[in-house]
Amino acid sequence: MRGLMMDNPLLISSIVEHADINFPDREIVSVMSDDLIHRYTYRDCFKRVRKLANALTSIGLSEGDRIATIAWNDYRHLEAYYAIGGAGYVCHTINPRLFPEQIVFMINHAEDKWLMIDPLFIPLIEKLSSQIPNVEGYIVMGDEESIKNTSLDNVISYEKLIGNESDQFSWPHLDEKSAMGLCYTSGTTGDPKGVLYNHRAMVLHAFALIAPDAMNLSNRDCVLPVVPLFHVNSWGSPYGAMMVGAKIVYPGPKMADGETLYNLMEDEGVSVSLGVPTVWLVLLQYAAEHNKKLESLQRTVIGGAAVPESMIREFHEKHDVFVQQAWGMTEMSPLGTVMSLKHGMQDLTHDAIVELQTKQGRGMFGVEMRIVNDDQEILPWDGKAFGALQVRGPWVCSDYYKLEGNAGSHTDDGWFNTGDVAKIDPDGFMQITDRTKDVIKSGGEWISSIEIENTAMGHPAIAEAAVIGVYSEKWTERPLLIVVKNKDQKLSKEEIMTFMDGKIAKWWIPDDVVFIDEIPHTATGKIKKTALREQFSDYKSAE
Ligand code: ADP
């Protein structure tokens, strides 16, 4: 028997309608490329979203057509998110920091019809335009001034495009499973792979992320997403924040600028912020150097890479900010786990809470997790056994765009292989111990490169640490610790070894430490282990 409930589809346009009626006066603040602050309300934003939806409809697009954005976090990019997806097209967000060849690959693979670009990226796209023949035209996200000197063909400014359009738009009644967003994985190995999001996944993901035990977003919050809009839907923040009517603050091109982030937080009353660990290093450094405290910020959601314990402590001890570590992937929209305390845990000691914060968080309703060994046997949640982490749920990808059935990414029984290795404790807190391809196999046992990195990062003279496996005749592989020292600090290999002694298993302690000036990072701020492995390919272990 079917239930007698309405069949309203879950569409992102319904967030626009809800937020417009309920929170018209809530503010959206953006730092622009000319350093000026732009400020307007949800009401103004949605008028322009509808104007853009009208404009896009009138340029002759068909449902499902891809429109790419190459832009920083600001109000126009937010408008594009809602207008493109809501009107029935697919918003393909592109990371401008990728290699130009990767950007060309993605635009061609996605068959993007139009590109919406920040004026700052005009020179980049001018260089690539001859290699992207499917693109019919360019919308520069600025006014007429912004396109004055470009050599791009068929280019129009955003403001001119929407200028004469009506601010009324009748949102199409789409199938909730129709595509609305596209994001490619960073592709550190092989070609990038496209993950095609649908409305249903985005709306359910937003419901999940606003929940108290996830990001706990409410109307009383002021959210600063430092995580870019081109980085996996900015972790769902545009949808979650507008669903509850939170104030939104965007740093524009200044997301790696500690001073701008600090001032925005204090001036705008930011209560919660989202970003990868490298961004927070910059902010914390600024605050320390200028002897400033983060007065307004209450909590920060950090994910995309493991959060060092020292960062968790600094946020807490110097700024009274609670770090919620989160874990996810492009393939998961992205959220899978978020840190929050369970019943009774408030009374734990500070150190015990910090230990929980260093884990990746616990599962949210909507994402099932399991860990398996090499024989696909399911491992217990005992906090000790670690194995390949697999997930499934309505916002986890069922395949990759145009690779259907050929990516080998899913198990026969329908779980997605995350490529992460993890353990899960009896309370459900998941802890990534490695990427499948980074785990160090020493004498037939697995060593977690991440755990060694985290331990090393606890040393006050270490700015960043990375661990890779190097060939060993006796053990097959042994860990090599690569360290970047803090400015002007003295530190010897022996001091690091002594520091790690007792903190990790003896046989996990690296046999050698090398010091370098800079650790290479991917475009999304992760340690680029492929580059390090290449750099140390001739390394001979000390044995
Ligand atoms: P991007 O590289 O664009 O961030 P990916 O989808 O490639 O996106 O990254 C997902 C991977 O990042 C995860 O599979 C995991 O290895 C890593 N990751 C994400 N969050 C965390 C975290 N909190 N701790 C450790 N690793 C994380």
C-alpha cells in the first residue's frame, strides 16, 4: 500500500523559495577582487538569481546542459549556483588552481556550453580558449568594465546579461533525480573523474549537514565558508546556510589571507567557518603574530585533510574555538562524517576530547560505512582493526560521468570504495589511517603514514610533515619522514626520533628524517605524495 503523502520533488529551487519568504533581510557579504566589500540581502540575491535564470533560459540552453564556473567565493558565484541548477542546467565548478591541461580536459569532457568566469581568470581562459571548441560563449562575472580588454569571442558581462531580465522566474518542476552539479576529482593519478550531483542528493545532504550533531547550522549563525565554491559544493554550505537563513560571508579571492579572514570574522560576527587545514594555519599564524584573539568564532569545521592535534589545541586554548573535524570526498557531495560529542562525553577530560577531535568524526544518518580487509571480510568497530573504507547512501555517487560501469569504483553489492583506509571505534568515530595507495606495507603489516605525520606535527619546531614509503630490501617498505621546520628553528633528526618515541609503535618510527624547504601540495591543499615519491625515488634506506 502506498502512503498518502504529497510527491513534491526535493529541488534546490525550493530552498530559494523558502529562504526568500522567510529570511529576506538576512545578509550576504563578499570581499571583491578590488578589495571592496559587497553587501546585500537574501531578497536582493534571489532577485538576481531569477534574473540570471531568465537570462540563461533565453540564450538557448536545453535541460541538462553544462555551464562551468571558474570563480572565487562571492555573491555572483552563489547566484550562479542557484540559477544554473534551479533552472535545469548543470553547474560545473572548476578549480582555477588546477593545471591548465586539466582545466581543458574537464571543460571538453563535460562539454560545457558556456563558461562563467571571474574577471581575474580572463587571462587564463584567453590562453585556453582555442582548445575548448564546444564552448559557445563566456560570461564574465563583473560589469561592462570587466570585459573591456579581453580578446575572448562572444563574451558578455554578467551585469549586462541579467540587466534587463525580469526578477520573476517560474522554476521548472524537475525530476529530483535530474543532474544539477558537476565536480571533477582532483585527479592526482590519471584523468580527473566527473561526479554528477542531483537535486535530491543536494537537498538531503543539506538537511543532514545543518543537524545539531553535524554542522549545527541555524538562523542565528553567521557562516564564513573559506572552502571554495569550486571545492565539492563548498561542502554543501550554500544549500545548508540558505535553508536555515544564516548570514553568509565570503572572502572572495582573499581566502589565504590571514588578515582578511580575521577581520571578516570580527567585523561580521562570524560564528562558524569551514575550510581545509592549510587555510587555518594562515589564520592562526596571523592571530599569533599580531597577538589577537578570535572573539566571535565559536566553531570551525575542518576537513579535506587530517587536522593536526596542535591546530585543534591552538584553536581551543588560545581562541576558545571548537574544532569539528569532518571527512568526505567529491564522490560523497562531500560529507560522510563530522565530529560531535555523544551523550556523556561533555564530561571527558580536555585531552580525551582532543583525542576524539583528531579522529575524522562519526557517521551521519544517510551515509552507511563499513571497513573490510583484503578478502572483503567486514571488520569490527573496535578502534583497532583497520581496513578499506566503503560507503553507501543517497548522496554518494553511483558512478562517474561518462565512465558508467568502467571505473571499478564500486563493489558488487553496491558500496563505493573510498580509497581510504580507516578504523572505527565502538562509539562510531572513524579515523582515517591512510589512503589505500599511501599506506606503508612493512614486513607484511600496514603502517599508517597519517598517524606518523600527526605525531611529528605535534613537535613545536615542525611546520609540516609528510611520510612516504621507501623501498627496503628487508621489509619491502619503510616509512621516511619528510619535515619542513618552522622558520628559524633548530631541529635535529635525533630530537624528532626521541620526540616520537613512546607516542607510536616502535616499529612505526621512521628510520630516517629528511628536511626540505617546502612540501608540495595539490590544488586542494593536500600533501602531494606522488610528487614526494618521485622526488625521493632514488632514496636509499639506511639499513
Ligand atoms: P579534494 O582532493 O578535491 O579535496 P577528494 O574527493 O579527492 O577531494 O578528497 C577526498 C579525500 O580527502 C578523502 O578520501 C580522504 O583521503 C581525504 N580527506 C578528506 N577529509 C579528510 C580528513 N578530515 N582527514 C583525513 N583525510 C581526509
